[in-house]
Amino acid sequence: MFSKVTSNIKVSVIPEYDIKNSYPSENRFVFKYNIVIENEGGFPIKILKRKWLIFDVGFGFTEVVGDGVIGLTPEINPDDHFTYFSNVMLRSGVGNMSGKYLVRNEETQDNFEVDIPKFNLLSEILSN
């Protein structure tokens, strides 16, 4: 597990190689990742946007920007959490991801960024 706390918001990531949906002979390596966003602060927050930086060895960086997460803009109360799953495809089978969420303090309406920790992506076929 990879975790990071920014402004009392803890983001944890558990990546997993998805062997069933990967086709190495076609340069298609799929990874699933589970994310838990924990509000350890004293005010409710809302996830407004996400920005990912995806690194694929041999193919470079790709930036992905969008509203919310998995089509939602979840609100997370103090001492509560939000969990979601997503996936990414790499062509090389080796890489990493990191990113940021744009979050709003629902009491003050101030926006701030929360770091998503960098996590490694390594296909099982290459690690055996």
C-alpha cells in the first residue's frame, strides 16, 4: 500500500496487476488500483477534480485530467472515507502513477490540492 497525507486528507493506493485483462503479446498490461480517501480533518470536503501523471517505461508520460473521480464528486465528512476502484493500461508493463485531487473545504468554500502518492506498476510476467 502507498499512502500520503496532505492537509489532513490521507490518500492510500493499492495497485494490482490484472492478468485476466492483460495481453502482453499485444503490449496491453492492465492494472487495477483501489483508492481510499480519508478525511482526517475537522471539516467536510468535496473532491472536485483529479490530475494523474502516468509513466510508462519506454513510452513516457501521459497526463489525465478530469472532473471528480469515476464520474462522481464525492463529499467526505470528517472521520469518514470514500473508496473507489479504477484501472490503467500500460504498453510496456512497467511504470508508475501519481497525481493530485482538487478538493473544496465545504465550510469555507476554499479549494486546495491533495497529493496522490506515487505508486509502482509492475506486471507479474516481468517480475517472475
